[in-house]
Amino acid sequence: MLFIISESNYAPFNIATEEFILRNIAEDVFLIYINAPSIIIGKHQNTLSEINSEYVNEHKIPVVRRLTGGGAVFHDLGNLNFSFIVTDEKEKAISFQKYTAPILDVLNSLGVKAYLEGRNDLLIDGMKFSGNAKAVLMGRVIQHGTVMFDSKIEELTKALKANPLKFKDKAVKSVRSRVTTVNQHLDEPVKMEEFIRLLQKRVKQQYPDLQEYRFSEAEKQGIQKLCDEKYDRWSWNYSESPAYSNHRGMRSNAGTIEVYFEVKRGKIEGIRFFGDYFGQEDSAELEAKLTGVEHNEEVLRKLLSELKVERYFGDVDTEELLKMMF
């Protein structure tokens, strides 16, 4: 396994780095990067509904769409990002335990009782300090996450919108009260560099062949090209906001799911799904299969059952999805 620390703090470049590794480096990789203030959007999310556009534009904060599902996160120089990009047949299910274990082990060794809860969150005393996302792409597994080490939570709350669906049936409403930073729970603050060193040591215990690696100039140019052509472009990061006349959403075990669709002459003319869900298949495939289908409950029930909707969204069933569409 290769251990890479990015030399860049520019979010579009670092997100491009992950795809470049997927496509061009055959070895397993453990990647670390730290971004200047930026917002990273999940692959299936409607960007404009997740961000405070006025604040983001005023402060010139880059907004970047990643390759994996899950929710929007705010990065700054006090936030550590880690990414495992591996060929691992056993890890193709959406489980987050294996590659969050090094983070938890290091924190517990420092006296912080951190743990994995829910689908993909790492918590301390019931407060989130790390969100994680995962996908199987190009035959490989990518699992990455954040560690809010010494982040500015006030900036996070100003930059992101809180989706009401996320708080349905929950007593706690504010983003501020649900998140924390690692350094708040340490008896003595630890510098980011020291935490990275401890994390590298822990990963090497799991992967004894771990070796440090630096990108060649040609590889850096390849990453920059991908950044310029994709991750630094509005067309990828925002795309067009849906203008469909029907919009509904729900909170499920799979996360938040929203659907925008247009029905004309009894048929679905266009449909888009958004949310912080994780699936093993791209929900764009489901959208294509539903387009042109009769907007009839029985017809859709049969089709959705045959298509196995859990492949696209995770822990959600046909009836739940059907309720959103009628």
C-alpha cells in the first residue's frame, strides 16, 4: 500500500487526485489531504439546496462534487481528510468499519472515546466529528472521510444549509449542537502533524508493506488536467437544478432521498433523485429506466421490485420509494 500526503490545499485538485488514483495507480493507496475552506458535495446531491449560496459566493468558497454518495461537508485547514482506495472484494458492501478503525484506534489511544454510529458517522459523546463516504468504482473500493480536528464550526454552520429531512423526528435541530472537534476532547492539544504520524503508524500495523510515495511531475500534471476539465467546473459541481413540477422527499434508513419528476400525458417525462444515500449502482441508471414509464402505481411497483431499488439507495424498499411518487 502506498501512503500519499497531498501537497495541495485546493479542494478541486485533491478531489481530482482521488479519481486519478482510481484510474491510474494499480496499488492500494492511503491518501491524506487537507483543504482550505471548501464545501464537498455528495455525488447525488442537489448542490444549490445544500449550500448557503450568498455566504459561499461572498467568501469565494470552492464547492466540489465528489464521486461518492453521502452528505455535504465543510472543509478547512483544521480538518483532516483520509482516503483508502483499494482492491478489496470483501469491502464492496456499504460498511464503514474496516477503514474507520484506524481513526478510532488512534483517538482511543489518546484517551478519547470515539466510536462509529449509524451508517457512516464517527462520534464523541454523541457529537459528530467525522463523516464518511464509500463507493465501488472502476472495480475498486474508495472509502474516504473527514476528521474535524480543529475546524471552525461557526464557518460550517454559515456555509451549509440544514435539510429539514435530516432532523425529522429528532430533538436536536441545530448543526452547531450536533458536531464537535477532536481537540476539544483531548487533555492536551495534539498538532495535526503528530496526529497524521500516529495514523500512519496505525495503518502500517494493518498494512506492513505501507510505503511513502510522491507523485511524479507527469502525475501531478495529469491530476491538474482532471481538475481543470472536471472538478473545477460549474457543470460538474452544480449542473442544472431540476425544474420538475413534482418534488417530494423522505427520511429513510438509507438517508435522505428527494425526487423531482414531471408527468405528462400519464407518463414520467423526466425524473431525478437527490440525497445523501449510498448505493452500489448509480441512481442515474434508475432514472433512465423510469423515464417514459406510465405513472401508474401498479406498473411502477412491478418495475421497481424487478429493478431492486436497494441497489441504488441502500436500505430502502419499493413501497417507501413508491409513496414518494404518488
